[in-house]
Amino acid sequence: MPLFSSRKEEKKVKVSFANGLLFVEKPDGKQQAFPLEWFPKLMNATDEEREDWKQTDKGIHFNQLDVDVTL
């Protein structure tokens, strides 16, 4: 029986949008804001497209839009 696991613990961030900004809240409570002007596809996206994302090693990937946000 192994004494440790090589599986990384998933640390889910929270993503929200308001006032022309993308907000990302990390598990430690720190929040980053990004202007949607930096990501035109996100700025013009539907709620459904914005909600379809996954956390990656480097940040967030919006699946339907093929947009990466590096944290």
C-alpha cells in the first residue's frame, strides 16, 4: 500500500463575470480581475459558453470558445 498518492488534489477556482470584467477567485480567497476587452470571444460569449470551462495547470480554458486565461 503506497504511503502517498501521486494524484494532484484538484483546487477549483470560482469564475464570475460582472461590469465588463472576468473575476477568478482562488481557493485561498484571493481574487483576480481581467478586463473582457483582453478576451473578445469571452466579451461576446453567451452565458452557456462562459460557463463551459475547466481549470488547467496554467489557468482556465473555456472549452466552446477555445480561450485560455493564464493565472
